[in-house]
Amino acid sequence: MAHIGKRVVKGREGIDRTKLYPLTEAVEMVKGRSTAKFDETVEIAMNLGVDPRHADQMVRGVCNLPNGSGRTLRVAVFARGAKAEEAKKAGADIVGAEELVDIVSKGTIDFDRCIATPDMMPLVGRLGKVLGPRGLMPNPKVGTVTMDVTTAVAASKGGSVEFRVEKAGIVHAAVGKVSFSAEKLAENIKAFADSVAKAKPAGAKGTYIQRVAISSTMGPGVKIEPNTVMGA
């Protein structure tokens, strides 16, 4: 039988694991149970009524969190010439073309978000086996294959989060830090849920958003009434 630490036991106190809490109450519970010595990340998990094995039930998109994610992302941009210079001016941490493709192909990935101009995709496409499993492959559907690299870099640095449904039909994302006010966390959570709702695929049947829960990095999960995360 697995040993449950005192911190976990204490964190679970007062949480009814069978109950669905209103969003505002759930946020306060997560914030109040954060005891780590670092600024924990607040994460959301949404169980969706989809089967990602079917192409018409895949859920993928991007959400621009109104209050940012609290993370400082390192952004890489695959671009040449004027677009490479534009990316550098926009604040990209790593910019390159063939030489960057060569570096990444050897397994060196020193970035959290990857952007590419359309003309670079024939080269970047070769990195599918390296970037794909890490969720870093540029994709036009989430705005990371674009000629507007300034906007893409600014969005990445400003708190945009990508999401993609996993095999079990679950979407995970970081939606802020416990140091955020309850109001800002609630705004971010609603914005994320709204983005997931808008990404509902044509093949989804029945109840789309089935379960929602939030937690901090080291804290317990708190289940939320799905209807309280929808809408402004």
C-alpha cells in the first residue's frame, strides 16, 4: 500500500472528492492549499466526450490567457532573412534556418514554443519525430506557422497556451500561478474553457465537456461544476 505524505493528507482536508464546486470556490481552495516553497503552477484538466483516435474528434487549439500564464517561455523561430530579423526584434530567444534544423535534429531543444514561417516547413517537417512527441511541432491551426512572426512571438511570450486532447480524451494546461489573485485565475480558467468549447470537433457526440478539475503543482485536485467555467 502506497504511503501518503502528511502534506497530501492535510491538503485533502475539507475537500469532498465526490462534490463539484463552483469555480470561484474551487480556485480559493486550490490557492489556500498551496504550501510549497515555490510559486506553484495552477493546472486545469478537462475530460471531453471525444475519441481522439478518430480524425473528426481531434481537439486542438490555442488560448490567449487574459492574465498570462506566469511562465517565461523560451521561443524558437525557424525563419530566414527579413523574417528572421523580425523574429529577433520581437523577442524570440532562438532564431535560425538550416543551422537550427541541424541542431534540433541532434536532440538539442532549448525552447518551450516553436514558430516557423510557411517557407520553412519543408525543412521543419523533417523534425516531426523530434518535435512531435514533445508537442512542439509548428502548426497553422494554432498560429505557429505564420508569416506574422511578431504577433506569434508576442502571443507566446504574453501567455498563449496550446492545447491538444490526449488519447484518453483529456486536455491539460497551465492557467496561471497560485500567486495570481483568485479573480485573475478564474478569468484565465474561463478563457481556456471557452477556447476548448470553441474547438469542439464535428464528430463529437453527446456531452462535450464532461468533467473539469483544477490543482496546483503539489496540491490536490478540486472538481468544478462545468457550467461555472463557461461564459464571461
